[in-house]
Amino acid sequence: MYARILFFAAALCLSGTAARACSLKMAPEAWPPYIFVNGQGRLSGLDVELAQAIMKEAGCTLQLATELPSLRRQLLFRQGQIDLMLAASDTPERRAYARFSTSYRNETVGLFSSPENAARFRSLTTFDAIVARGVTLLAPRAGWYGASYEQAIPSLDAAARRSTFGSFEQGVLMFKAGRGQLIMGDTAAVRHEARRLGVALAALPYVPFRAPVHLMLNAASTTPQQLERINAAIARLEHDGTLPAIRMRYGVR
């Protein structure tokens, strides 16, 4: 479905000089329940609805391009060919080429095992413990999942205990095939795919990462003034209850 989307303005686009002065292009990637094509063939999901509401309030046009793999999308963003990415973590490295809005929702990264192994792995409370126990881990190929995980990657890789996946569907299928004893990722996304694929998972007590996420704007192709408009829109929509209402419908705070 995404492949048929070349370029189109989002349904809530604005016209006129103000809108043309704030036109942002993004390339979506299927990431239920945040981004997906609904039964009517339209792009939907929590992040899509939040972004559309924010862009409308800011007087900006949101342009959606063809779906791209995660790594390709990040490369084009750094090259200035994409203006906006959703659900981004604000890191010092990214600030070299991006600017960040105020937070528009929170994300929680969870760690899951099979139900039969939950008791066995319940005592794991750090990545050092995961490394020491020799537990195999499935993790997303791209993204920021906290400093503790980043520090553990060399040890996990040296021991051949980490495998990565490009989509949560792929990750859950790898878990089902026994490629890893644990799977890590955005809690809502992992649970969504596990339910859809009929794979039983048990959440472990250890939460590797919990933090606010932001709209990430390309520093080369956007302006500080556009960011100010977006931040003001987020503040107004938080205050009047629009953003909380959207998040509540998806069970996300």
C-alpha cells in the first residue's frame, strides 16, 4: 500500500503563504500501532494522528513520501532529503544534524521472554547480568535504547549473543523461531506484533529505557522559526486536551 504513495499532502494540510512557509516532508515506515495503513487504505496510527494534529495547529503542511527502510530513511534524513522524523530520542550525536521539538509522548522499551522462561529470567535487572548469564538477545537494528544497552553491545556482539531485526514483525518471528531467548523493543510495538502473530510473550520487570520522544527536524532543511511554531502548537494541544485524548485512545500516556 505504501509503495503506491509517491507524494501527497496529509489530509489536514493547510494552504496559503503560512503553510508553504512550513512544509515538512517525512517518509513513513510501518510501525503498528504508531504507523500503519488502516482498513480504508489510509495511513493511520498514534504517531500519525499526533503529527497531523500538531502540524495543523502549527500551520504546517505534512508531505508523506514513499515508505523507506529504517536505515535508508535515516541516511536520507542526514542528507537533508527528509525534513521530519517521528518518535525520536534527543541525543548529543543527533543534535549535530537535527533539532528537536518538545516531547509529544513517552516511549517505554521492554524486555520480553517466553512465558515458560519468565521465572528463569525475572532476576535479570541489567545488561551486565544478561551478558554474564550468556543470554541471547534480539534487538532492533536501529534506534536509541539507552546508554546501558549501548555500553553492552560490544560484549554482546563479542560473545555472539545479539541478533538484530529490521521490523518488529521480523523480530517476533525470529523470537518464535528460537533465534533469541529475549526480545527487546518498544513495548507497544512488540506486544502488537506478538498478538497479531499469535506469539506468547511475558514482560520482564526490567525496563531498559523509558523517556520522552520528540519530532526530529532536519537542521539543514528546516528553520528555528518552524521549530518554534511546532513547539507552541504542542503546548496548546497539550493544554486543551487534544494530544492526551489521542494518546488515551491508543492506551499510551
